[in-house]
Amino acid sequence: RINPAEIAPFAIDYAQGEAGADRLAAAVACHDRDPGGSFVIIDAGTCITVDLLSPGRWRGGAILPGLGLQSASLANAGLPVLDKGEAGWSCRPGAEGALGRSTREAIEAGILWATREAVTATARALMELDPCAQPILTGGDADHFDGIGGWRTFADPNLVLNGTARLLNALTA
């Protein structure tokens, strides 16, 4: 079992408990990419994490339920299930995305549009804390968040895996 906090190449600002190994592995991969860089790391999978890595330290972030998890939760209440299609999650762009004129559209507004807006606002807040931070996306639903905030975003589908490999190599060296 790996404890990334013990071998991460940066300090970890966490007041209580332990940060998730996947969150720290993504930060390690970003650190390897640019050791002096700052990143807002958006990992959109089962959960959506938005974390800040500043030079020399991982500062924490936010955890939101993922798009599929939110849809499943509403389905448990008897509402329609949103399915991720071959082209990904779809919602109407701009302010129209917030206006549901049917139950399905209202769920799309509440999950797909609103979560995209929440992630954008969270990333923006973290970028206020570190104006040099650049957004990077990973996770199975990363494409839904591409271009958020009008920022140039980078996508790396293997970010967590690359960070985990780096941690395993450090552990066995």
C-alpha cells in the first residue's frame, strides 16, 4: 500500500485526515511535468476533484459528486437517468443550459450545466489564490469540462496513472 503523503516531492497542506491517493498522484504527475509550476487539477470521474498545486506544496481543493453519481442519485428518487452518450455528456451552452423546460432538461441543467459552472467557479477561486496556476483536466468525464472559464486547458487522460507510477518508482528506488 502506497502512502503518497510520505513520498510526495512537495509539502501537503491538509489539516485533518489524509488527502486521497488519486488526488496526490495527479499532483505528483503535474509536479513531474513542471516542478516549479502551478496547476489547478480537475479530475472528473466518479467524483470531481478540483485541487491546487503551487510550487512546493499541494494546497487542497474541493470534492464534488461526479456526473454519473449525481444522475444515479436522482434515479434512486425515481427521476429519469442521464446517460453519457458516445459523444459524452451533453447540455445546452450558455444561459440556455440553466433553463430546463422538461424534467429531463431540468436534470441536465441541475447536473450537467450547474456542475460545469461549479467546477468553473471553484477553479477560478483557486486561480485567485495562485494566479500562475494553469488548469489541467483528467478523468473519464474530462471532456465535459474542456474549455471551462475560457481558459486554455490541458488534458492528460493518464495523469493519475503517471503520478502513481512515479510514486511506485520512488518507493522501490
